[in-house]
Amino acid sequence: MSQPRPDRRDRRRTMITPEGIALPITLASRGSRFGALMIDLIVMTLGFTAFNLLLGLIAALLDLADGKGPSKSPKSDPLFDFLNVAAFMLLFLFRHGYFLIFELGPRGSTPGKRMLGIRVAARDGGRLTTEMVLARNLLRDIELFLPIGALASLAGGGTGNAVILLWLLLFALLPFINRDRLRAGDLVAGSWVVERPRQKLEAVMSSGQTAATGTSQTTGASYRFSDAELAIYGELELQTLERVLRENRHEAMIAVHEAICRKIGWNPGAGDERAFLEVYYTQLRNRLESGMRMGKRKASKHE
């Protein structure tokens, strides 16, 4: 078996979930985080440009519909004022809504992060909250957008530019001087960026038949969970269970198996933990997906 690269070994951590389960994770590299940010900025720029072009086309069509032709004095045209406001609102939404919407999603990642196989996670092992995502992305304004905007406005150079460049440099160096490669937004929000597991869960399931039929191929035990027994948990616990199954660490599976059995009032038993968890995972996922199709979501067991 090939040994992981020294850099990858240095990025390995253990995350303790709220249930007290230890899960191994790998922090995203600085290069992948930078690359993901560049991809996201390109996507944002292209999206904003496309919306601006669409607004311009709408304005031209409205002018033609009024029989006036293109506006000769756009600065005094109410339509021009409206489009200016719309463009400003779009810029705000792209700067803040883009990261907020994608990182609060079930994958916890923007398109750039998804392309490079990384995602945002809470350092306490819990669910990413709106407050966390807001904090880490509002800090991005201070770290990146505000200094870049200030540099663009100070075309004359001088000491002003030097101060802003120093400001940018200090924030850029922050991930290099802390062990967990955290930027300022991560430090404030209590988050970090981790690698997504590269192995698909289906590839490590012991038997597709076990999950489909609810019957263990090892012991022959049949597992059927009632709606009340499945309703205890939500999306956060489903993700934790998925990580446990993918990592396939026996001690973690025993701990999760016992925790679920205590919660639903079953006798834990021993020797068939993986089959139990695979069936519970499949039935819980089906229940949550069915609820989402009906417009109902359960983020965690606390809701």
C-alpha cells in the first residue's frame, strides 16, 4: 500500500461529532482553496456580466417598444436609474448570496470547491449554521473585496496603496501561520475546509442487497425501522452516518450503532453493526428525500 504524501499526512485531523464519534478528515490544501476561490470569482464575474447584458437588452427593448429608440440622455432616464439600482443589488447578491446559498446547501460547497473536491465543515462536527456561513463570508469583504476595491480606486499610488497591499498580504499569510490553514473567516466562524471523500459510498457498501431488502447477508437478521424510529434524525446525522460507513472504521461503527439503538429503544446486540447501519442509512435517506420532495426538511435531530 502506498504511503500518503507528507503534506497529506500533515493535513489529517480527527473531528469529534456532537455524538462523541471520532471521524478522520483531511484538511483542504492551500492550493485547492485558492484554486476554488479563483473558479468561484470567474463564475461570479461571468454571471454578473451576463445579468448586466440582459438588463441592457431589456432596456433597449423597452425603449424600442415606447417608439423612442435608444435613450439620448440616459442619466436623466428613470429606466437608467432603475437599471443602476438593479445592477448594484445584483453585485451585492453575487458577492454575498453566492457563497451563502451554496455553502448552506447539503454539499457545503460552492461550484469551485465542488470541482476541486473540497467543502466547508463546522470544526465542532455539527451542522453548518447560517450564522457561521454569514460570518466567514462577511469577513471575506475585509480580507479581499474591500482592499481590492480600494486599490482600484487609488490609481495615484503612494502610501495609500502600500498600506492596502500590506493589509492584503497580512490576510493572505494567515493560512500559512496556523496549523489548520484557517483564514480569518474560518477563525471567526468556527469552520474549516476539508477534502470530500473521493470514494463513493456505493463502492464500500458491503452488499447492495442488504440495503435494498433490509436483511443482513451475514446473520440473516431483518431490519425494518418505523417512521417514528427514523424521524429522530435529520440530514446532519445522515451525513455523519455516511462518513462512518465510508471510512469503515469498526470502532466508529460500533459507537454509532450503539448510539442509534439507545435512541430508538433497540437492544444493540453485537456482530452485525455494519448491516444495521447500512439499512438504517438507506431507510433514513429515503425518508428525508421523500420529505424534501414534499417541501419538508429536517436539518438535524434538534429540529
